[in-house]
Amino acid sequence: MFSQIRKFKFYDVRFSHVACSPSLANYILLQLHQFSSPATNALESSSKDPNPKSFAAVYLENNYGFPPKRALTYAKRLNFDSPEKPLYAIAFLKKHSFTDADISRIVKKWPVVLSRGPESNFLPKFEFLRSLGLSSSELVKVLTLQPNLLDRSLERQIIPCVDFLRSLLGSNKDVVFSILRHPGILRETLQKTLLPNVGILRDVGVPESHIAALLRAAPRRIALDPGNFKLAVQEVIDLGFNPATKGFITALKVMRQLNSLSWREKVKHYTRWGWSEDQVFDAIRKYPLMMAVSKEKITKISDLIINTMACDASIFMTRPVIFTLSFEGRIAPRCAFYQVLLSKGLVRRSSLASMIVRTPSLFVEKYVKPFGEEDPELLKLYEDLFERVRSLS
């Protein structure tokens, strides 16, 4: 019997991955305590290593691939010296729809989860978040992204944040939407970030409905140091955006996506295609999302329109939305269709921008039906292009 039990290797805890009933787990633990005393383990370990690793460090290394140094660092915060606590925490998470992969991601981000009592620490927070309307899968998503939410006080942190969001958004449904967009919003300290930043927006004249829209769709953009946030707000105002307009909030979101260096580089990249800086900023005021486009996409679209289609850069200045449209799904096939229509004398050269930005239904009504009825080849070309686009999706 002793030889069989010894095969579990007290310091090799890989058996914890085996799905076993609580009674079987307790039986294993009982046998380990009976036949592998602390004194014996200490004697065996000291003969091999004068500074033996703790059980928790070995557990993190063997079960979750932690590097030795990181395992030792976190082991100091994990108050367990047997598999019982981590097995209990893991079983609780599995009971609430977390997969092995989810649990692995959680442990790698926040190993302390293995040493918490789930019934007293986790369950009240699970029940509260579910009461807001979060589904089981959404709860898994939120806590996999932000597992240390489970270490925050329900009464002093999570509930006040939810109450604050509800006061601005109006419904649990919108609160859930905001949380799913950025689970970290529930970790923010109201007095240090959210309340001051909302105050900054109110002070410059942003309407309450626009503040709510920002908190609902892009809570990450408002959850930052008030000093940096105030600077970003002022930069958007300096660009000429009116705080009372929706464009102001859009520009603020884009501004927060880019640091000042990336912003300057993006402006410079546009000027390489024939824009002046003033023209770039005029276009930004018309459609700030153009600054969220990658430099690679800017190059691809500009090259096609300016070099291949022989159009002037001014086409973008009047319709900067073009940069945010799909290159493969809209711009390239419509340029091909435009070239055929132009060769047949059916459209003017100035029609390209209008053809690109029109919605699919309006594009068909304006450019496909009228010409396709008279020229079956055009209709066939459009159908071929549409089929090619559909195959890409």
C-alpha cells in the first residue's frame, strides 16, 4: 500500500488535473498525510536541496508552467501546502462553467485565486453580477479578463461602481454592456478616476447623453488618470471640436487610443500622400475615426486611389470616411466596377468617391440596375465581384 501511495509524489501535484469526486480527493489527501509525514518530506527535500521550494511554488510550476522565479514570488502569497485548497477553488470554478483553459488563464494572471475560499469570497460576487443580467458565458468572459475582481470588496468597490454606472446609463442592460466592453471599469476607484473625469467633461460642456454614450461604448477611455484625461480633452478642444457635439466624443476616443507620438506619425503619414497638415486636420474634424486607421491601410487605399485610379488626394479630403471602409470588401471591387463604367462613358471621372461611400443598396440602385438592364455584361461583372467579396467574408 505504501509503495502505491508513494507513486503520487507529494511534490509532483499533477494528479490535481484528474477530475475526481470530493470523496476521492479527500481519500487521496488522507493517504498522503498518513504515509508522507512533513518530517519525512523535509528530510528527503533537505538531502536534495538546502533551500527547498514550497509546495505552492512547485504547484504553480508543475500545473501552470510558471517560471521558477515567478512561482517563488507568488508562492509567498499563497497560503496552502497541499492540493486541497487549489482543488476546491478549481472545482468551484468548473461548477460555474469555467473550462480548464479559462482556469489556466485566470491562474496565470492572478494565482491568488487558488488560495481563496470560493464560497465566501467568490459566490457573493458571482450572484451579484448574475443579478445584473450577465449570462454564465459573459461572467466567465469578465472574470477571465479581470480575475482580480474577485479580490475586490463587493460592498466597497463593485456595488458602488455599478451604482455609479447605472446612475448615468439608466439600466442594468446598459451597465452590463459597459462592463463587457471593459471589465476593468469595476476596478476603478470612483473618487480618483471616474467622478473627476466625468466632472471634467461636464465642465467643458459635454451633454449628459454624450457622457453616458462614452461610458457605455468606450469605458476604457474615461478610466484613466484625471490629469492625462484633462489633457486629452483640451487637445480635442484645441483641434476645433465643439464639446456639445458627438464628434467631440468620437475624437476623444480616438485621441485616447493613440499616444502623442503615434498621433504625430499618423498625421505625417497622411501628408506623404499629398496632404498639407491643415488639410489633414480639416479632414479629422470631419471624420475623426480616420486617425484610428493603421498606416498600412492608409498606404494600401491611397496607392490604389491615387496611383492606380489616377485620382487626386482631394478625393479623401472631402470624404475621409473612405479610409475606414473595407479595402477588399468594398473599395477594390467598386474601383474595378467604376473603371468599366468609365470606359463605357456611363459615369464621370468625379463619380468614384460617391460610388465608394454609398451603401450597398444605394450602390445597386444608382449604378447597377440602370446600367445592368441595358448591358448584361455589366450585371455579370457586378455579380462576379459580389461573389468574390462574399467568398472573402
